[in-house]
Amino acid sequence: MTSRMFGLLFLSGASSLAYEVVWTRLLGGVFGVALHATTAVLVAYMAGLSLGGLVGGRLAPRLRAPLRAYAALEAAIGVSALLVPLGLSAVGGLYGWLYEPLLARPGLGFAVRFAGALVVLLVPTTLMGATLPLAAEGCLGARDRIGAGAGRLYAANTAGAVLGAAAAGLFLLPALGVSRTNLVAAAASVAVALLALATVGRAATPHEPGRAATPHEPPPHEPGRAATPHEPPAPLRAALVLAALSGFVSLSFQIVWTHVLAAVTRDTTFAFTCTLATFLTGIALGGLTGALLSARVRTAVALGACQAGVALSGLLTFVTLRWLGEAAPDRSPVSFDAALAQQLASAALPLLPPTLLLGASLPLCLDLAGRAAPGRAPPGRARSGSGRAVGAVLSANTLGAVLGCVAGGLWLVPRFGFGKTTVLLSAAALGGALLALGLPAPPAPPTPSQGPGRLRLFRRLTYGALVAALLWLLPAASTDWFFPARSVEGRRVFHAEDASGIVEVAEKDGVRSLVTDRRHRWGSTHPAMVQSMLRQGALPLLLHPRPARIVEIGLATGIHALPQLRDSRVEALTIVEISPAVIDAARAFSAHNGGLLDDPRVDVVLDDGRSFLQRTRRRFDVIVLGLFVPYRPGAGALYSRELLAACQERLAPGGLVLEWLPLDQMTFDAVRSVMATFAAVFPHVEVWEKGHYVALLGADAPPALDPAALREGLRRLGGAPAAGLRDPADVLASHLLGPAEVRALAAGAPLTTEDHPRVEFMQVMPASASTGYARAAQNLERLLDRRAAPAALAAWPDAERAPAERRFAARGRSLRGALLQARGQHRDAYAAFVDALRADPDDEIAQGEVARYAEALQRTSR
């Protein structure tokens, strides 16, 4: 084997992972980012790899020049990769045409999308899967051990995958976008093909006449290992079963660790990339380790020890992840480099030990298969037959990974939770250890103190006892073992887990809160939060004269939809929610959301919001895009130009779109990018606020904002005072920016598109509670600097315009006071609140804060 071949496989692995990252995003446009969609993407991708390994292994021994065929495969991968975006676009168009008929039959709709994605990905992924068997066939001679030789090739290929994942996720996608990153990966594949042809032309390979082995040349002695003639070949079937089991455990563990690590540490796109790169790093190091072990110790024993180590290190993640949660700093890192270093360290501690052992298992399976494969040529022949064994093992390993993806994501985690799934997977790994120890051992002369089978019997009994102990431990296992004790506040009213995360409803002091992944709070029954959510739901009803048909993207607690249920003008309310667990959790808030899930006017659609809006044929008077976490993987599409254009197409005449932005979780550059994107789609754009959340409004024309219509709208809502909206002046006081101010602020900002999901990459690390308030204050202050009253106010009658102008001025001063308060400048904050009361004695924010300061002063004086 030459160093050039290691380099080629390294580059090939890098391009393959870059393809996976890019195509997963492209498939998000077809499937969305729901749990079943992500599973389908992985299954379609890996099914092609498994098929390619099987086909490549069968063809490799029959080829006269495997390395030339390898070069042709790499070139074909690059060409076919360029066609993938076109094919997926066609699948999306077909599904869009069938979307409404299939909406009532989600299983059939899923099958249509999956079949289309499988057809598009099958060619390039099958070609990818066939590359390693051909490389092994071309590089390994008859005297080479497959475990050692192919293990090194596998390690080089996986090491390249680390580079591909990191480069695509951290640098190429943010800088170049999705389509150009695909072009870079395709160019890399073509470059590998050209370099492979050059390598074949310069150096002879084991398949060329000049490299043939001497007919009677025996295989070299391997230092540190008993001679192989006395060691019976391991059954090929057992090697394939162990390879499949290792793939199953690996992918299932990846699902668990990715989601738990995101909940314990961070859940940004960059954090996900760091986790994936760390996982692959462990696999690559393990591949090299396994290659070395296969030449020095008995393979079956080493494989059993690796599987046992996977089980024990998998259980150890309970400890390491809990410790990470307890040791996590309260403040976010100050720089991009510091953020990446922190995330890599957080991922390496729990993931490197088990992934290294998982990676070491595959070369050991290759070694077992190589000695048992019927197509393996005897020493003395140039043709090694290595490709067949390599292809079979890789195909079995990838097929096991497919099963792990399906079973782990769709059954194990939803049925048992992350904690019990970890215990079950550890037990499965120990089962693999027992299977490995059951393989035939080389005969050895017995000693007086120890029979030939006593040590093996001892190992079996030990591993069997550990399996029994794990099954005994299973009923007590809990996801809580991963998290610090302080991660759950109060009594849990609802708890559910699936491969998309953890959904809980906790109750403390009579207040219920909806929390996902032990990190994100999506609302509560606290009076201040209820008022904020009611205000959020009331705003579109007050801005649209006839909101008969409304669609809300995102359910959360459902409290924000209560004003819409109270408005008699609303004939149909469609709520699109991506998580079935959130839908179930919303019932815990029925006393505050009006039991909306049982209201006959409400239609809950379980789907990705982007997928629904881009494919439905329904028309709506109001489209509300709720609060999302902008830095999570795939979230950038929810702020994209394509989605907003789809919203515009779905609007009925006179309709409007509202999208809420969390100022505490966005940089100001991200806010400007979303504003620029809105302004590029809608002729009329405004910004409204409710504290540290703002709503972008997009429409063809400005809302009327007639005082009489506003009064009638408030009367219909009935509970509007609970939302802090007492009269038309209160409504106008929430206005922040008009069209001119929005366009001036967004000038020069880059647009967010599906190809360039910039918002997603503008936030390296999520803000902690303390830094989140500071960021919201900074963003809101910069928006307040351009605050302007709506143009419609000038047309109000004098008797109503003057009070409204005073209320508008008072709210601006109260918001300034709240910003000063967030910075700890309480003296200046108090002065701002007093100034607000001078402008309007009825300003509720100023009234409450001045009273609070007065109470605090009285306590201090005592």
C-alpha cells in the first residue's frame, strides 16, 4: 500500500461527509426537519452505502484493474453529485403536487417522499459504498492481513470524513452556501479520480504482473501473535453479525448522545458539527487501533473486549454528561475560537472512549471475515480477494447502522427514553462480546492449573453476569441520570422523549412551564408570561379587518391562540406543529389555552412548518410564524426568502404575515438580515414589539389602524385587558418601526435564503440567561433609536391622536427605563419611568416599576 492511496481515501472521505451535510439540508426542503424526515434521510443515504459495499465487494475480485475502477467511481460520484439537487427538486415538486391529497394519509405521503429521495440518492451513495472494497482489492496483496490493511484504509477514509464534516459545517456552508459547497465536494471527488489515475500510472499494484508474489512464498510471521496455521478460520456469518451489531449500536448511540449532549451543553449548528466531528474522530482513531490489534492479538478476544468496552464506556456517559452539565459555565464564550474549543472539549470527554472502541471493532470484523471468506486467494497469487470480504463486512455494518437509525429513532427512544435506551444498547454490546468469545479458539496445550477453556469460560460468565446486571438495572434507568439535579424545577406534570428531544411540563408554586431539552422554555402560566402570549395572539387580530382563516406555525402552550378562539370572526385556525410530544403537552395548559385542541375550528397538522407552507393550496388571511430557536440546525430556513415567498403566495387578498423574533437569542446582524429578507419579499414591512420580542409584519399594503376598528376588535377579544391592551392607544404604542425605518436599518444586510441560511450561522453559541437579557437589551436599544409612530396615526381625530401620541412617547421612555434596569443603572431607570408617567400617567410599565422602586426604598429605610 502506498501513502498516496491513504491520501486519496482521506480526500474521498472528506468529500463524502460534505455530501452528507449538504444533501441533508437539501432533503430538508423535501421532508422538512421533523423526526421521521431526518430518519428517512439517513436511511436513504446509508442504504445506498450498504448496497455499494455489497456490489463493490462482489465485483472487485473480477476486475483486472481495481484501482482504475476506483478512479472511475470517484469521477462518477462527482458527476452524479451535481445532479442530486436537480433530482431532489423534482421530488419536492412531485410531492407538492400530491401534498393536499396525502395530508390525510401521512404514511403514504412519507412513503412517496422516501421513495423519491431513495431513487435520487441511490446512484451516488452506491458508488460511494463501492469505493473502499475496490481500494482494498487494489492495495492489499495475498500476504496482507485484511484486518490490518483494510483497517488502515478505513481509518484514513474516516479521518477524511472528520475534515469533511468540520469544513462543511463550520466554514463552507456559512461562507459559500449549500449549492457551492456541493460544487466543492464534487470537485474534490473529480480531483481524487484524477489523482488515482496518476497513482495507477506511476506505481505497480498487487494486481500487476510485476508485483505478483512468489508461488511458494509463505506469509510473513506477525510479531507478537501465534502462528496462524493452528488458528481455525472464524465463521464468516459471525463476523457479519458482529459488524451489523456494531453498526446498530453505533448509530443508536449517536442518536442518544447527540441529543443529550445538545441538551446538556449547547444545541447550535456549530455544536452539532463539533459533536459529529468528535464522533468520527473516535471512529477513525479506533479504526487505526483495530488495525494494529488485528496483527498482534487473537482477533475474537480483542473484538469481545472492544464490545465490552463499548458497553462500559456507554454507561460511563451517564457520569461524564452529568458532570458537564454541572460544570458548564453560566456565560457564553467571548469568541468563535473559544466557543469551538469549549464545544469540542465537551464532546470529546464523553464520546471519544466509546467511539474509539466502536471504530476498533470494524477492522477486527474485517480480519475475522478475511480469514473465513471463501473467495480469499491463497498465498502465492497476485489476486488477494480482499475486496469481497471488505465489501461484505462494510455492507453488514452499514445495514446495521440503518436498522439502528430506524429502531433507535422511531422505537427505542420514544418507547424507553434516552436513559433506558443507553442501558439496552450497552447490553446489546455485551451480547456482541459474548458472541465474539464463542468463536473457535486456537488449540493450546492444557496446563496443570488451567484447562484450555477455563479462561474463555470465565470471560463468558463475566460478560453474561454484566448483561444480567444491566437488565436488572433497566427499570431504574432514567434520562435524569444524564442531567444535574437542578435541571428540573418543580413537579413534572408531563414528560415525553423521542429522537427530536425531551418535552416536559413542570409545575412549581402553581405555575406550569413548557420546557424542551431541559433548556428552552416555551411559555408558562405565570401572569406576566400569559399577558405576553395573549398580546402575541391578539396583535394580528387587531391589524387585520377580517381574519377568518389563520395559520400558526408552532403550538407551544397554545395560550397565544386563546384570543383567536375568542374572536367570532375566526372561522378556521390551523396550527402546524413538528413535535407530537408538544401537542400532547399542550393539553396540560387547557385551563389557560381554552382547550383549543378540542375546539372544532382548530385543525392541528403534524408537519414541518416550511413543508406545509410551501406545499399547501389553502389560503389564509393571517400567517403567524412563531418564536423559533434561530441557531439550531435547519432553523435558518424558517427565516428564508423562499419561505416568505411561499407565505406571500398563500395569503388571501389583504392578508398579512407576522414573524416573531427572539431578540435575546439573535445577534443584531441576524435581525437586520431577517428585516432585509422581509423587505425583499413584501411591499410593506413594519415592526411591532412586546418587550424583548419583536414581530415583523409583511403585507401588500399597510394595515388600516382605524381607531373605531381597533376599539371594535378589542371588544371582540373580551380579554384584551389581560393582554395589556386597554384601548387603541395601547395598540399603537407597541409600534416600533415603519417601512422607511426598516429599509434604512436593513440596507446592505445580506438576505437569508435556503441556499444561504445566514441567520443560523450568525450565532455561534446560544446566550445564557444573563447574557441573553443583555443581548436583548442591546438589540432593542438599537431598534428604539429608530422608533417611529405609524403613519396612520396622523389621520386620527385630534381627540384620539393626542392621547395616543402621549401613550406612544411614554412607552418608549418605559422601554428605555427597562434597558437601563437590565444594565443595573437603577437610578437612571427610575428617572426614565418617572418621565414616562409625566408623559402618560396611565402607562402600565412605568406605574409598576415606580411602585416597585418605592417599595424597595421603604424596605431599605427600615
